[in-house]
Amino acid sequence: MAARDGSDLFLPLKAALVGVVALWDIWDVCCLICRETFRSKLFQRTVEAKAEFTKLESKLVAFKVIAEAYQVEPGVLDESLQMRLKALVR
């Protein structure tokens, strides 16, 4: 730091700046570690979320295939599903 290096004429200022610069260095290292940890966790959670969405998508596709196999009159499947969902809630 230029202020620390150029403060040879006033030793108390130099002593204070040495401590401040040391604190800045520690702060920079802490911020770097926090950023890298956050990025790593964010990437991991993004991958996990994508995997969960892929599972959900495959389940929805399977449900669609099953539902298309049972082409019934409108409202009949709705009543049947509602009854089964009510049973699951209990």
C-alpha cells in the first residue's frame, strides 16, 4: 500500500497503517473463502434442483401416458381422482 510505504516520516501513522493493511488482507481472504463456498453450495443446489425437476418431469410424463390410455368421458376421471385423493389425505 502506497500510504503505508510512504509514511516513513511519521512512524505512528505507519504503525497504524500496518495494522489496517493486515486487517484488510484478512478481510480479503475471508471474503474470498465465503464467495467460493457460496458458489460451490449454489452450484451443488442447482444440480440437485435440476435432478429433482427431471424426476418430476418423468413422473408427469408417465402420468400423462397412463391418463391418455384411459380415454373416458369428461368428468368421470375427475370424480375418480378426487375420491382417491380424498382417501390419501385421510
